[in-house]
Amino acid sequence: MAEENQDGQEKTEEPSQRKIDKHKEDGKVLSSKEMFVFTGIAGALLLMYAFSFAFKPLLFEWGNLFVFTGNDKLDDLPTTKSLDALFFILKISLYVGVPMLVVVLATQFAVGGINFAPKALTFKSNRINPLSGLKRMFSLKSLVELGKALLKVGLLFASAIGVIYYLLPQILRITDGNLKTGLELTQSSFPLLIGALLICLLVIAAIDYFYQRYEHIKSLRMTKQEVKDEYKQTEGSPEVRAKIRRLQMESATKSAKQQEALENMGEATAIITNPTHFAVALKYEVGQLGAPKIIAMGKGLIAKRIIDIGTEKNITSFRSPLLARALFFTGEIGEEISEKLYNAVAVALAYVYKLDRGEDIETPDIDVPEDLRFNENGTILKENGYA
């Protein structure tokens, strides 16, 4: 039966990567105490076996701490022996502690991965809440832990009884032999007993691992509503996505229109440039009714294409960054220019006409209205010239 949340909805959906990452940040990763017990005891036994080869030198080193010769200075003995004892204890601690630390880290890495979560160290009031403690004591998880403890005791006790029963004939005849045969029996029986106990611990650890894995995955499951809410948070609401799609469609349509307008460049009278980022091709004949029209315009690669076509067709270009950006952000292809730009464009076109007639004149200053002075992103510039 699927787990339910506080709203009564069943948690039937697989967890998202975002929820898994959030649980890791809170320190909630898969772990198994029984697996740590098994690997810890197994690692300790292997360490004891490895220490058996270096036991004699360590034993002599320990014995030397209590040896006092006539050459030792009595005043320095307390300090010297204390330091030697401290170094010996540190050495043994490193010999034992480092391998066991490696065993613990390797166990967690194999079970649920290594995870450092500082957030898990923060104080949580529910940990000292008596009601929460009572609830945990009489929860299903507590019953499962009690069952595992009883199973552990039962299996370990049964395995020990089984090994002793198997060795019972030899144990009963131990008095018939000498000390050597007794020690040999003990030496052969001890690994058998330890092996049986380790097998029981391995079985318990495997059961605990799969149970903890099941509980961990169940705690991560989500309701359909949680999936929808998370999708909204990551991908945005349907309204926002619709607006983004609409803007993308408008941008694509505008880009396609700018590409098509390049075919009409032959009708252009002049090109207003930025000088390279923006380009606007205008059409106006002296004496015609109405304002100049925008034949083509674009920025980036399209602007470069407009300038190249203008060079091929001998269309005069006029460089005015403010005017080019104003025309681009306020105009539409095939439409007349903004009324606020009549004077600025008139000055620019008059300059172009005179250049086309071969006159040598100075480049005029173009005055663009302050509310039409844009930067390259289409943001209106302030009085100091910055957006």
C-alpha cells in the first residue's frame, strides 16, 4: 500500500533528482547500522590477524616502558617514560584507528555513498521533544528494530550452539590428550565459531540493508501534486512558459522578416549604421508624400549583411549609433519611421544626398530625443549616457 502525505494523497511517483539532492543536503542518505556492525567486526578480526605478525615487536616495545637501567637519570625518568608511553599509545591508535576509519567510510560508500551535509548538524527542537520521542518509541520502525535485535540474538546464539554441538565429541575427549592437543583444538575451533557468527551477522546486515533501502526509497516518493508543483518551480508556470514561447515565436518571425527584407535592399536610399552592430536601410525620394520608410533592418549578422549588400549596390552609409538604435527599436520593416525621429533622419538624409552629389561637407551632429536613446539591449539611456 502506498504511503500517504498529510493531504491524504498517495505517494506513488518516483522521486525527482531535485528531491534526492535536497534530502542529501539534509543528511538523509541510505545507511545500515547492521552493515556497519558486520564490516566493523570483520575488519577488526582481519586487523587482529595482521597484528599477529607484528605482535612480538610491539610487546617488547611495551615492556621496555617498564625497564629501568642504571644509566637512566632519575630526574628525567617521569618525563621520558611518559613521552614514550604517549608515542606508543598514539602509534597503536593510528595502527588501529586508520584502518577502521577506512572500513567505516568504505561501508558507507558502498551502502549509500559518502555525503557531507553541514545542515544535518543544525539544532532541531523535535529531537528533544518528549512527544516526538514517545511517538518514535512506539512506531513501526521501533518494532522493526526490536525484531532485528531479537533475530540477531537468536541467530548468533543458534550458530554458537550449532558450532559447539558439532565440536562436542572433540571437546568431551579433550581430557584424554595433553596441553598441545587442547591448544590445537582451541586454535581450530575458534575460527570456525567466528566464521559462523560472521555469517549470521552478514545475513542480518543483508536483511537490514534491503529493508533500509526500501524505507529510504519510500520516504523519497512523491505525490502527483508534488511532482506538478516541483515542475512548476523548475520549469515555470504554464503562463510563464506560454509567454516565453510567444516571445520566441515573435523573435523567430521578426528574424525571418528581416531576412526576407534583404531582397528589397535595391530600393534603399541610405543605410544608418552603428557602425557594425545595427543597420537600418531607409527609402525616401525627395518630394514624396509621407515620411521615410524602413526597407530592411537588423543587428549582428543581419546588420553585417545589410552593410555588405549596401556596399555592393553603392548605397551610402551614415554612421550614427544613437540614430541607428533608435530606428531599430522603434520602427518596423515596411513602415514609416517614428515621428519623433523626423528631424534626425532629415539631417542624415540631407547629408547623404549631398555626398551622393559629390559635395565635400562635414559630418553633421545628429540630435536624437532623450526618450529614444537606447543602448544595445534596448534599454533607454540616462542623461549621463549609461543605462
